[in-house]
Amino acid sequence: MTEVPLLDFYCHGYITQRWEEETRHTLEECYKRLSGHPLPKKVEVRLCQTPSQLADFLQAEKDELGIQTLGDESFICSHDAWRGFPRLLICMERLLALSPMARLGTLRHEAAHTVLHGALAYYVCRIPRDCLEIAQGKGMNLSLLQQVLYYCSIAVKDFEATRLLLHQGYRECQVAFAQAQFMPSDEDKLAWLLARGNLQARLLFFTSQLKALLLSWPLDIAGLFPLERYADSMLSYIEAEERKRWLGLVGSIAKQLGNDTHENIRLTLRKVLLELL
């Protein structure tokens, strides 16, 4: 019998027993399917009832641990290993707003992260020397570069999670999960209007969108997901030629990614700095 990780659940707000049990069942089923890979011994699962509870918990953790990344408070789920073991943070209000198939895809996606990226080393990303030299040569602000690195790192890890799950035969749920990432946003539209006239701001905006684009690429190549159509819909406020350029860059990045996560992050950061600055 396959041993799955010990799932240690904590609830923030009102979480019904039904949803806790369904979350546990979905994760355990996925771990059994992924048993050909080294599995973590323990995974902490934090179920937050509302987005504000998730954001409050994340902020308290960042304040205590000195973490400065931005953006993860808006995710349906997030993953980390800041405490030395893999952890999943799940906003139930956002998760339950998805279709049943997209919910399955989301939880399986997070389980894949704990298998692939379950150690602290995957969340402490230093700027590679060659990338730092490129950025400094182009006058890029260090704090901005750090945020770009963060966006590249989460996009790479999402790509790797999709690739693993697709290889394990998860298809329909991962398509549904990918579809849920391509929601047009008024905030993004405003951010683009403010960024479009500045190269560094454009770079930051592109990498903020890279998560959805790169995680969907393996599905597109497998003929399961029309990435260009979804990108055109989500980014319809961006010029068609610019969207085409971005998709070309996504494909160029994806084709060079191997099995070393840190090297994949370096290659991705280097590519966007060279192509977009």
C-alpha cells in the first residue's frame, strides 16, 4: 500500500467537515498517483474561509519570517516551505467558486508542488550573477528585479507542476485549472495602461502574467488547450503584435526548461531580461 504524506489540517474561519474531508481525499488520491516520485513525509494544509483570512495569515507569516514577496495573497491557493516543510494555503471561498473539475485540478496542482518544490531551497531564490549583471547594465532597480525574479520563479514552478501532472495522466482537470487562470482583470488593464510607456514596468507586467501563460504551455503542446485564444481573450487590451511577441517568448522559454528548477528560473529570468529590457 502506498504511503501518502501525513496531512496536518488547520482551519481559519468556518470550514465544514465535508469540505475538509473532500480536500483530504483529493490530495491523498493525487499523492497515490504520484507515488513514483519521492513524496514528502508531512504536508501542512491551511484552509482559510475567506480571502481576507488568507491574506491576514500570509502577512503575519511574512512579518515574522522577513519575507517580502507580493501577489500571493490574491491566489486561490498557494504553497511554500518557509517553515522547513511543504505547506498548502487554500482559500475555500475562492476554491468553491470554481467548477468541480477546476477544484480538482487546483488541489492536484498544489499537491504536485509539494512533491516537486517541498523544500525551503525552492522559496529562497537569489538573483543569479549573470542576470544581475544584465539588469545592472540596463539600469534596473534591484527591488524591481527581485519582484521580477519572484514572478519568474512561480511561473517556472507552475510549468513544472503542470508537466508532472500531465505525464501522470491528469488531463481534464488540468485544462479546467488552466482555464480558471485566464480571467480578464480591470486591475491588470489599469496596470498595463500605466506600464506600457516604461520598459521596466512593461517587464514587470509581463512577468506578472507569465504564471498563467507558462503553466498552460504543456497543455497547449499536447493539443488540450488553445493557449493563444485564451491569451488573446485575457489580454485583449494589449496590442495584437505585442501579445504575439509575448507568446513567442513564452514558447522560447518553455522549450529550454529541463528538470533543474533553479536553473529553469535562471534561464527564464535571463531570457525575459534580454528580450524585454
